[in-house]
Amino acid sequence: MTDTTLCEGPLSLSGKTAVITGAGAGIGRAIAELFAGAGARVVAADIQADAAETTANAIRASGGQAIAAVVDVSQDVQVAAMLDRAMAEFGSLDVLVNNAAIFPKKPFLDVEAEFWDKLHSVNLRGTFLCLREAIKRMRAQGTGGAIVNISSVSSMQAVVYHNATYNASKAGVNSLTKTTALEFAADGIRVNAVLPGGVLTPGAKAAGANIELKGPIMGPGRIPLGKMGDPEDIAMAALFFASPASRLITGQLLAVDGGFQVS
């Protein structure tokens, strides 16, 4: 349901078109639904057609505007087509959230080149392609824009074992965030990143199902605020970066980790 408080305040996305990748479940779906509640016209993009449609249907059922889009973010033609469709359907491209990612875990010495390449093709190449194509269109539009990359606290320090490939991919996302923020600030395009800590999503649980999860974040007292995150916690940070509330902020990495990094 559209939240009139959000729609009328500094967090409003009224009149904006927002594309969210990986919107079929978990963090991506929470972002899509919150953005719709703030008044955005939402493109719920996911590699799984049924999942994307489920999110779009939920938004429409609550009175919001949304369409579903199927995209493999590692494929440049599909990324361009997704963004062109967003503009054709809703008339603009104002916000992009790069959320699509995969996170299988494997002990470092067992990581094959194919495993490395597959994970990076989605997490880093996918973010690069979406950034490149969105920035092209935002510049041509001439009205600026806001891009939010969903990175990870794992990009800054080890969180759990067997995650080196994922950690490296998200460190690359951080670098892209800062580089594009600098290079396109003059165009009014802001680029920031949200760094989740541990978040309880079905995807995260599945990724750790076949391997014992051990590491710093699992230790007693390592999350000072006392709990793992929910998808809505990440969505609220993403909304801040997407909205006029952060109009003078770009190139920043915001950890949403319950205080893990200071524990």
C-alpha cells in the first residue's frame, strides 16, 4: 500500500521510475515494495520470471504501479532491453538499485576458475553493465538520477568462512560505486552503496545449507544491536539513498550490520 507519509516527505519517490534487480525475493522484493509505497513506479526485475511477476502483482494489489521484467544482469543486451522497457512503460529512468547477486560458498582452495567467473559475472559484471547502461540513459535524460548498489559488509572484512569469491566481487562493487559517483556527479547522478551484514533471507539460508557456517559474525556478542538484519532494514537504507533525503550524498558505503564492524 502506498504510504502517504513517505510520499509527501523527503523520502518520497513520487513521480520517479525505479528499477530494482533481483526483485523476486528477499532484499530485492523488500526494496521494490518499499519504493512502491513511497510512490515510485517500480520495475521488478529478476532472472526468474515467476518471482518478478509475483513481486509486481503484490505491488499492484496494494495500489502501487509496477511491471515485471526478466533479466540476466550478466548479459548486456538483456540489461539494455530492461532499461529501455522501463523508460517506454513509465517515461523515465530515475532510480536504479543493483541488488541481483549470487552467493554460493566454497572453501578457498576448492574454488575453480569456473566458480569464480560465474559468481563475478553476476555480482560484479552485472553491476557494471547495469551501471553503464543506466548512466547512459540518465545522462541523455538530463535530469540526474540515483543509483544504489547493494554490496556487503563482507567487502570490508571477513564475516564467514568460505566466502572469498563473493567478498572479492563485492569489494569490486564498492570500487565501482566510488568511481562512478565521482565521474558522473556533474550530471546530477548520485551513486551510493548499502552494505548489509547478516540478513535472514531464504537465499542466504540456501547458500549456507551445504556448508557449515563459521566465522566472526557467528561469535557471541559480535552484533552489538543483538539481532541479524531483516530485508526491510536494507530496504530502508536503500530508500534513503534513492530519495531526496540524501541529495548531497554520493560515493558513500553505508553498513547496515547491527554494529558488527565496530564489535
